[in-house]
Amino acid sequence: MTSSALSLPPARHRRPTLGRIAAWAALLAMLSLTLLPLWMVIKTALMQPADCSPSRRPCCRSRRRC
């Protein structure tokens, strides 16, 4: 083989079309809709039980308010 047989053709620079941009945007939206709930599940599974409380304040066992 010669070196000319291994050379790649020159790259053509095409302008991105509106359809291609919309397809990439749809792909990224679907990917985020898939991964966001998974991330929330993993994050919740790795939290300590005290971190999951709505107020995130330590429980007050005394009679005075926190």
C-alpha cells in the first residue's frame, strides 16, 4: 500500500441544519429526562436518614422550640 491509499479525503464542512439541531436538542432532552430521576434515586439512597427530613433540622427533644 502506498501512502496515498491510506490518506483520508478532505473533510467537508457542512452548516448544521435546523433539523439536525432540533434532533440533538431532542436527544439531550430525552437523555436528561432519563438520567435526572436515576440521579435523584441514587442520591436519595445514599443519604443518611436525618438528611431526608423536610426541615433538615435536628430533632428537638427538649420543650423549648428549635
